[in-house]
Amino acid sequence: MKFSTFKGGVHPPEKKDLSKDIPISKIPLPERLIIPIQQHTGAPAEPLVKPKSYVYKGQKIGDKQAFVTSPIHAPTSGTVKRIGLYPHSSGELVTAIEIEVDGKEELYPDLPEKVSWENLSPDEIRQRIREAGIVGLGGAAFPTHVKITPPSEKKIDTIILNGAECEPYLTIDYRLMLEKPELIIQGLKILMYVVGAKKGIIGIEENKKEAANLLRNYTDRDIEIALLYTKYPQGSEKHLIKALLNREVPSGGLPLDVGVIVNNVGTACAIAEHFNTGLPLISRGVTVSGEGVNSPKNLDVLIGTPVSKLIETAGGFREEPGKIIFGGPMMGVAIYNLETPIIKGTSGVVVFRKKDVKYYEPMTCVRCGRCVDVCPMGIIPTAIASYVEKEKIVEAEELGALDCIECGSCNYTCPSRRPLLQWIRMGKAEILAKKRK
Amino acid sequence: MKLDTKLIVSSSPHIFEGEDVSYAMRQVIYALIPTTLAGIYFFGTHSLLVIIVSIVSAVAWEAISLLIRRKSLSALSDFSAVVTGLLLALTLPPKVPLWIPIVGTAVAIILVKQIFGGLGNNFLNPALVGRAFLLISYPVIMTSWVNPIRTIGNELTSTATSLASTATPIVSTATPLAIDKLKISGYNLPSYFHLCIGDIPGCIGETSVLLLLLGGLWLIYKKVIDWKIPFSFILTVFVISILFGKDPLFQILAGGIFLGAFFMATDWVTTPLTSKGRIIFGIGAGFLTMMIRIFGAYPEGVSYGILVMNALTPLIDRSFKPRKFGEVKK
């Protein structure tokens, strides 16, 4: 059988067996939570609480008057201990609200009432999703209410849920699809209702057939479960749309330019959960895996939990750790501090042992062309990287540097071990900085 | 848990494919072993000496160049000098004096590769320039062919000289292409069978089409080379042969087409980056080879065909870019 896919891409070792059969479990309440004001794409939230104030579970503790932003909430009850700079998975120190957990789990009394979403208008649903602080849980953490508010001239005919989970090691989306299929379908229906889409598709890589088969039991006429060829970066939204609908998002455009909105299955699940419980987004599923932990797990984690707690729950370090990655090994960020909190966009924590960490001295490009063959965007990574290296930013832009989705396939495959993606990223940053001037 | 554990931080991706340059070069060496052994079997121990001297001198020139350039000798571990030395040896006639590969590798490694900055920066195939230099400078030595000392199957009826006899193993002769082109009397053309097996006069490593194909398929299977260049190269030679009334099978089996198409025209550094470009490269090299064979002074044109296309590679790269995802038609 042939599964739909896209041109380019790579096949890194999947490593999903480490954790794919382990059901999602909760982790014990940590003693403290660190809630950064920036967990999403867009304007950072402003703290609404002060040190020493008491916060309830689900209470909004930060927000901002802006369109592209998302409020933050207290994941459990406790006292605000300090508001200051804390380590963040971006690598920078970011303002965060530290909560000393009291363990009482006292619910915020003014939580929005539970109503059936069918009785709400699309705008009311958007407002609820915004107030619940729901952002894309796939990694980029783009505020969901913005994503589902397309300009009126753009007609959306299809909502795609991303269940590809193409990053190695990560299995949390797979577990969600197995354990909460009805919530995912419900979330998809809510999204379709809000934007008036006639069709919903859940795209799943064929190495997760069990999830697809299970989800099929919950679908109706408007919803299709589609299997995709297992290849990285199948979960990139542009390539998901290409594979499923054979539509190409134009260069510099968005999925809504081709009538599509893509959301992660976890996001759909979070939306449905919000309407069922009234609680905002205060926890998320996280895969803790890698050769560096004793017993890999899929965990339901409160936002703000320091990563050390997750590693403890996963049986601790197996031997001397080398690298801890937030996200998957292809696109994730290596963190340097064990107190770094899990945020809304953290889908996984992958721990490498010291001996697993590879470092290579880059060589000259041997022009093998592999980066060109694997680039899913059809650009020439080696040429762009070389231009950036020589500070020829204009040429780099002409070659399509801004089209790069930073999947890292070129860098993964390069036999000369050139840090291609790092150069291209630097180039993109410089091009964008120049444009802003 | 110690919270002050030192962690390594770097930019994504955090995993890499196992196959680096040295891996690819080793695969090329493995792929060349069958034809190398066949060459030694057919042409005797002197060809083994030529191969050894060529490889050793190539590595020595590389080491000397690196020392002069004050670069780390660790670059030797990419095995590219070994490949250059081996490839050059395989394109030499079996009975060349041993100083020939030393001069050839000096040109290949120092002049073509290291002066431009080492592996990755040369714009011509080092081994081919080495061979071209030798051919122009020492034409007599470089076109003195011998018959194989051993043959496969029944006696070699293809050539007039009785060469299977062990008494006089070294008999000067001509290559099938020269026989065909110059209409040299007294020789018959070898059969397709012998052209495939390789027990015919020719360069050390170019005669056994079957074993070259085996090595080439191995490299394609191992994803070291792209099938597009050898395929378009050989197909072009085939088609042009038909157009000019030549025997197309003879044209692809005789001479250096397979060695050139699978091992020279697929050199990463000197061939185009993109799929489209590689097809253009293969067609161009095949076309030029046939033009030289049909209209040129030499009976064989593979080396020059590829070298000219090497020089055109930057232009090809510029003109044939891959289609960008989501490119908006203007």
C-alpha cells in the first residue's frame, strides 16, 4: 500500500519503542511551579498577581491586551513566591511567576461554567479558547484563537489534525490518540464548527496504525483518518497539507491561503477537555524518553513543573547525562538547567547519555547534494549556509533562506558534518532584522 | 539528583546520520575492489605494483601538501587520496613505468586538489586531470597496450595475436576502440562476452564492464552515488551511437564508459548538486565522449568528456535549481 507523503525528508531511527506502550500517568504534585510569561508565539503576558498573593487552581495569573498573545494560569493552588527571571527552554532567562504549591488543589471559584459547545457561537468559542490559554501543543505554541480567526476573505474548507508525530522518541500524541480518541474527535468537531469547515482529516504516520484504527471508530462522514508514509518531517504543516490534499502553501504564505487550518491532535484534545471541565490549559502530555533515563514515560504534567521532576519520575538518569532536549532530537532545544520548567509547547524531554552526544568537527562541503535531495522545501541548504558564512545575506535571501522550516534534515544528513541549519537560522535572523529596519 | 549537572548545549538537530565522507570514500574503495582484482588477474603483477605505487604516492602527496599548508594530517582519514590514487591507477595502461603514477598523482593531488584548498574545493576531478596530464605529456607510454595474460572461457578469438599462451605474455596490441576507430588491420574486435568480462586490452581497471557495473550498483544501493549520472551518461552514448550508425552495445561496453560513468562522473565535488543538474551532466558527458570518439583525434573521449562537464558544473548549478516548495509562478 502506498501512503501519501511529500518530496524530500529523512528517516532517522524512530526510537518510539522506548515509550510507546506506556500509558500516560500523572506525576506527583511538585513543591513549586515556575510559570513563564512567555510560553507562546506573540506578546508575553503581564503578571496579574503579586508576590505573596494566593492563587487558585485555574486562576488567570497573567494576560495582555493584544491579539496575538495568550493568558497564563495557575496550574494548582498555592502562594506566589517570587516573580523574576528563570531559566526557559528558549535558552534565555525569562520572567516567570514562581508558585509555592500548597497541595490543596483549591479550584478557582470563578471558573467559566461548563456549557455544551454546540450552544455557543463561533465567536464565543474563540473567546473561551483564548481565555483558556490554549495554544498549539505541537511545539510552536501559536495561540489557537488567532489561528482559528482567519481573515473573512479566506474560506477554510478543511481542518487537519496533525497526528504524524514524526520526531524520533516522542510518543505522547500517539498515547493521546489511543487513550482519548473521543476527545480528539470532539476537539476536531469544535474546530470545524468554529471556522465552518466541511471536512476534517486526521493525518497519522503508518507506524501508528493502531491509533488510526481506533480513531476510525469515532468518526462520522465528515471526518477522515488518513495514513501517511513514515518520514521526517511529515508533521510539518505545509507537508501535511501537501501529502493529504496535494495543495501547496505558497512561499511566505499560511495554510489558510489554501483553505486549511492545521492543529495538533493534542491541541484538539485540550480544547475538548476545556469544554468538558471548564479548566484552562494547565497541564499537558509530555514524553520523557531517551537512552539517558531509566524508565521512559508518557506523563501528564502541570505547566511549570521543573524538568528535574519529570526525570525523577522516569527513574532518574541511567548514567551521566550529556544532553537534555525539550522537544524531539531533530528540532528540539538543548537546555542547560535542570530547573527549566515544562511550558505549553514542550511535547517531550529527551535525555541523551554523555556517550550518546555526538560532536563533529565540520569539514568543507563536498557537494554531495544530499542536503538538496532531502530538503522538503526545495531550497539548496549548502549554498545558503555558505552565503551566510561569508555574510552575503542578500544572496542567501535570494536562494530562499526564509522558506526554510528549520526541520534540520540537511544538517542530519550532511556527510561533511556542516552545521547547515545553524548557519541558515543565523541568516534568517539577519534577513528579518534587516527587514524590520 | 544533582541539580548542577553540567549539560551540553548545541543547536538542533541533535542526531546525525552515520554516513560521513570517510564512510562514502570507503564504499567507493570497496566498490572498486572487484575490477581492481580483475585488472591484476588479467594484466599481471606489474599492474598490482602500479596500483600500490599510485595509492601510496597519492597519500604521500596529500600528506606533504597538508604539511605545507599547515593543516592537520587528520584530513587523510577521509580516504579521498586513496580513492584518487586507486582511480588514477585504474585508468593507466597495465605496463606503464612506476614513475608514471607518481607524476600523475602529483598533478592530481597537488595541482588539482590541494592548491584549490583540498577536498571539496577542486573543480575538476583530480584523477582525471592526472590522467589527462599523463596522456598529453607521455602519449607513447599512455597508449602502449598489452594483451591480458589470462583469459576467461575458450581461447580469445577476438584478437589476432595469440595471447593466451603463457610463453609470450606481453604483446603490444591496441584497444578495441582504437581497432574500431583507426581500422587497424590484423585485429578483430572482441565479442560482447569478452567486453563484459574484461580479458581484453585496455586500462587496468576499465575493461571488466560486469565488475564495474557490480561496484556501481553497490554504490547506488549504498546511496553513495546518484543513479541519474551513470544512467543518463550511458543512455546518451547508446542513443548517439545509434544516430551515427555505430554499434551501440560496442560503444558502451568498450573503453572507459562504465569506469567513467559510475566512478568518475559521480564524484561528489565536481558534479552538480541537483537531480536535474546531474541528468544534464550525464547527457553532456555522454555527448562529448561520443563526439570525441567519432570526430576527435583520440579513440577514447570519456576523460575529456567528464572534465569539460566538470568545468561546466558551476554553470549547471546556477541554471538548474530545484523547484521550491510553494513557489509562486510569476
